[in-house]
Amino acid sequence: MLCRPLRIAGFRGLSSKNTGVVKQKYSVSKKELQLDVRRISRSLGRLPSRQEVTEPSEYPIAFFDDYFASWAEVCAAARTTGMSELPKETPGVVPQLTLFAD
């Protein structure tokens, strides 16, 4: 009996073009860039263009180009609600490291 690879609907397997992808480490997080665009969009009262972000942003435009596939993806962060610098605390959830502390 031959074993064939499992095929899952909607899942594409690895191909030669995406097997050598190296995950990069950046000096600023993607979330910080998203929050920066959100801050700029609030000050403008609308979604900013790429040129409108270059001046007031704290970060070089190259960071946005490296992190995001398109400018639409950058602006998607400004449209979302509930994003903040701090993680959302969930009542009743105890951090795992404190469960076994003496």
C-alpha cells in the first residue's frame, strides 16, 4: 500500500519558490508602524497617502516598504479598531509563569 500526501482543501503545499524564505528581524515592530499610520490618519481625518506619511512619520518610508506588500495593507491598520500599544488584559486569566511560583 502506497502512502500519499494528505491534501487539504484550500491548502497549498510548499513549493520550491517559498522553501528558502528567511524570517527577518527588524529594529521596529510591525505593530509600531501600524500605530504610526493610524496616528497620522487621525490627524488628517482620513487615510494618508504614501507621500503624506513620509514627512510626519517617526520611521523611514523604507520600513513600510519592507514590512508590507502594498500601501493598501499599510492603510488597513488605520481602519481597524481596538489596536493599542499595550496588550489587552483579559479578566480572570492568570499568566502561566505565576501559576507555579512559590
